[in-house]
Amino acid sequence: MSDTVTKQVLAAVTTRLEVIRTTAGYNTNAGASVYRGRRQFQPTELPAISIFALEEDYSDTGHADRMSNTLTIRINVHDDLENTDNPQDKIQDLVGDVKKALFLTDRGLSGLLSDLKPIRVATTTPDDVSQSVAAVIIAAAEYPEMYGDPYTVI
């Protein structure tokens, strides 16, 4: 059985984020720890990125056999507070890396999507318990889909 378009989109986003390395011109090496659906990380896995499919919204395209789909994706970025006096600088480096990897070029992910665009970013304040900092990037992946066929990109 084929992967659903949603799963294909999440895999393409994962692949795109895995390029985040300092050797490729990014500020962090978060691309070494990219996961789908993980919520917790060991300190040795940080910085890390986790991707979640939140919801799919459908709208009519005017064609009897197809609809327009907008998949809302949540991208969580995490890092520890080691080696920094400015935790917000550390998290902004991660947010910037994700934005550059996903939205700077080829927002169609090599023809898979009509568009991939950022919706919002929210950062957390560091807490004394976890000794970590995080941010959430919400993005919208837009693509056409055939009615009753969640496996085929059209």
C-alpha cells in the first residue's frame, strides 16, 4: 500500500529539515535529530526537531473529482541551556534554521505541494526544571487531492 499524501508531506518535511547542519551554512546541527511525533528528548539528542500533523482542512475546487487540502503542521524545536547566557538567542537560531530550510526555496517540496507557508511562531521561556528552551512553528501545506484517494498527489 502507498503512503498517504499526509505521510508523504511529513516525510518530505523531515528530509528537508535534516539538512540543518553548521557545515551547510546553518546556525545549528538540529538536522541530526529530526523526528515525527516525538515529544521528549534526552539531553544528548538536543538540539532536536519534532514534526506533527495537526489537522487537514478541505475546500471545494469547483472540480467534481478533486478538493483542495490544507495540512497544518506543527514543528517543535528544542535545545538545552548549556553554553549560553542568552537562551532566546539559542532558540531564535533554531527557528531561523527551520524557516530557512522550509521556506526559503522550493516551498512546493519538489512538486509534492502547491505551497508551504509559515503561519506563526511561538517561543517558550526557559524553566528551571527542564533546563531547556523550545519554540513551535506552525506551517500550512497546501495541495490538491482526489476525492476518496488520499494516496495520490494530483
